[in-house]
Amino acid sequence: MNFRATGIISSRLLSLLALLAGLNCHSVFAKTPVIDIEIKDHLFHPSEIVIPANTKVKLVINNLDPTPEEFESYELNREKVINGSRKAVIFIGPLSPGEYPFFGEFYPKTAQGKVIVE
Amino acid sequence: MLLGSVILVLQETLEAALLVSVLMMISYQLWNRVAWLLIGIGGGLVLSYLYSSNMVEVSEWFDYVGQEIVNAGLQVLTAFFIVVCTWAAYKSQRRGSVARQTQTSPFASLFVFCAAAAVALAITREGSEILLYLGGFLQQQEYFRTIMVGSSIGFSIGLSIGILLYYGLSNLPVKWRLDAAVILMALFAGNMLAQSVLQLTQADWIPSSRSFWDTSHWLPEGSILGQLLYALVGYEATPSAAQLVAYTTGVLLVLAFRAAGKHPKR
């Protein structure tokens, strides 16, 4: 390997490292936004949440009903049982702009909502 | 309410039913053994009861993502046992051509142990969800009867599809039977690993990546065909790159261990 090729590789390596370091700083210092959702009488409150595009968001879902519910969304690729009178955490995103419906699989008739990404 | 319970229980039953029918076909065809199934199913029922009754505590582990971590662990273990099953099945087939295969060959024992474990773990995950679902309705007597009827219908449909698959595989020409079963096992193992990646992404243990493709317009995951394909081969309308890598890994592992079992080192 000649000197020039080594130079190119090491400068690429350096920029890759810088990029990784940048990403790392981002994940350490940028706080993940938290959105609270409640389940009451088999309904989501709020049933529509708006989140920014290309951002990871932490959903904290508080089930105020005594019965368990399952948060499910085909569009978000998420599925999680939430015990009665307990809370659960679900991470979603980064997502592109659009609408992502979700529902409570145990009570799908009433428990419906959507995530709006702007 | 009725339809909802049919669909929910069908979804959960289908996956375990498919696994049971494929493994049972192999163990019956090769060694005339099916008793392991009772241990697998019985063990799965006990474990799913334990899992569901401790779900409150488990959910709070690891800062409220315990459920995802445990599910991912169960899925990875299921895939592991399927890989070992494949290896044992081919290994014993090779031997069987030389000396007559006996019911108590070490490979037969290894196969039935791993098959029972895979079935038990699959039932643990799916069964605990059904138990939590039904448990919620115990407190609401007005719906309980409807839910039980719906759940029984869903369970029966899932079971019937499993039985159909079993007889379908059993009636294939002998030389294709094991290979056909192993293709299904490879897809199943891929599905398990892809699902475990999804669980870890949901828990934020694996960074989320953009979906690799989007087929939700022409084959939505929520449609009947989408759901069937999800249970059969792990269909996702919007999979991430990490899920695809995990899926491919599962498929290749099963195929590699098939090859390893088939061509032993001299």
C-alpha cells in the first residue's frame, strides 16, 4: 500500500470517527421527548399525538383501567401488553412525516388512536 | 368483541400450531416419537401461566422494558432450539441409511428435547398473552361468555390449520418431506430472530432504523392474508434493515446446520 492510499484511508477513518463521536454526543445530550398517554374506559387520552419527524420519542402509557390492554400498531411495528393500573414505556421513531394509527388489541372497537408525525 | 377475540387468539395460536405440526411430523416420520409433545405443551402452559401472573413485575424490569427483553430472549432461544433440531434430524437421517434408526438414538433424544423446549417457549410467549387477555374479562362477566366463545373459535381455527399443515407435509413424497419441513423451520427461525430485533428496538436497546421497504399499500399487515403470512413466514410490511439481517441470519443458520448434519466430516 503506498503512502497516498494510507493517507486517504486514515483521513476517511478520522472523518468516520468524527461522525461517530458526533452521533454519540447527539444521543447523549439530546433528550428523548416524552409523551404521556392515558388509557381510561378502554379509550386512549389523547387519542391523537403529534411528534416531530426524524426524532425518537418515548411513549409513557398509563393504564388507569383495572384490565390489561395491548398497545398495537402495524404501521409503527409496535406491540406491547400494558397491565391493568400500571404504566408501560414504548419507544417509537425516528419516523417520516405521516399518520400512524394504533389501537388497543384487547378492546379494538374503542381503543383507537394515531401518531401524527410532522 | 366476538370477532376481536377470534382474531386475537387465532394469531397467537397459529404460530405455535405451525411449529408443533412441523416438529411433530419430523419426529413421527423419523423415529415414531410424539410423546415429547405432551411435555412441550404442558411445560409451555405452566410457563405461560407463570409469565402472565408475573407480568406486572417483569414489565417493570430494565426501566419498564422487561417484557421486550424477556420476549426477545424467548425468541432467540426458540430459534436456537430449532437450529439444533434441524442438525439432529439430518444427522440421524444420515446414520439411518447405514444402520436402522432406533427410537433411542442420541440424535433422536436430542431432537425431542430441543423440539419440546422450542414448543414450550413458543407457547410461553403466545399463551401468556391469551391468559392476560382472558384474565381481563374475568372481571367483566357481561362479556366473558362472548370472549370465551370467540377464543374457542380462534383456537380451533389455528389448530385446524396446524393439522392441515401436518397432513400436508406427511403426504409429500418421502424424499421431499424433511426438506420441506426444514424450509418452514428456517423461515420460522428467521421470523423469531427478526421479532426479537423488533422487541429490542421497541425497548431502545437497538437503535431504530428506517424501514427497508414499504408494502403496506398492496399487502397491509392487518389484512387477513397479511396476518396469515405474518404467522407463517414473519411477513412485515415495513421491516427495518436490522430485522432483515436477523431474518436472513435465522434462515441461513438453519440451512447451514442442515448441511452440517447432512455431510459429516470424515
